[in-house]
Amino acid sequence: METPAKVNSLQTYQVVLYDRALHPEFFDLKARRVDQLNGFEFEAWLMRGGHVLRFELGGVCACELVTDQERGLPDAGVVAAFLCAGERDYDHTFKSGPVNYITTVQTETLAENLYLSTFEELLAFGREGEAVIHQWEDEVGPCLSMLDTQRYSREMHVQAYHLLANQGVVLRTQTIFEQRR
């Protein structure tokens, strides 16, 4: 049996920050979570291998999109966009309201045995913490997208994990939406 050729999604995976809401018809949503606390509203959409995070407070709407889509993405309201390959830190202060956005992106390509053990560990962690989880199989093995959220009085923290078996890719983002004082 021949192993399928590996497509390098790390060359296309990107983070896009918007200063407006995105609409769900652009995405194939697999799961959703909504939280409200201290005047802010937070919504998380999970897709196969990607996510959207929306944070609204005081007239500011910030949306983080992580995707490997290259075409058909909304271009209105883009604040920043960058590729996910390697390690990356980014922060943005919204001048129109009391919101700070901070994210860290890390990617790894793992050998099959390390990928599978990482998959099992993250899946167990997500189930224990009631994370938003979507699992599927590709031509090589099990894949996982997961959002682990923590609410604080003035912040929302989100750890996102996207694991792609056919590439051995683990993409992790840590994002904070912060209400400025």
C-alpha cells in the first residue's frame, strides 16, 4: 500500500484578526460555544482543522480566524493576518474600545508515534476539562480540533489545538481577549 503524499498545510494555515463579526455561512461549523460575563460576549466556532473566536465588548468586535483556507475568506475588517508556521506572538490594542488581543501560535510536525501519543493526551485532557472537541479520520489516522476556554472577570483565555494525522501536524494557539481598565 502506498502512503498518501503529505500536503504541507503549514504553508497555508494562517491567523486572521478581524475588527468585525464573521458569518457562519463561510464555514463548516462542527461545534459552538457562547459565554457572556461582565458585559462581554464570547463565541467560539470549531471547524475541521480551524476555528473562529469572537469577543464583543463596548462597541468593539474582535474575531480570530485560524484556517488553512486560502480563498473565499472575508477581506473587510482585516486587522492583521500571518502564517502559523513555526512560533509567532502577536498583540493588538483596539483603539475604538477597551479590548486587547494577544495570541501565541506554535506548530510542530511530529513522527507518527509522537503524533498518536500527543493526540491521546490532548483528547483525554479535553474530555476532562469539557473542552469543545471535534474528531475525524483522514486517510492516515485520527484528527482532532479542540478549544479549551477559561473565563475570568475581565478576560477570556482560549487554548486551541488542531491535529492533522496525514501530516503529523500539531497547531496550537493561545489567545487572550482582555478588557482594558
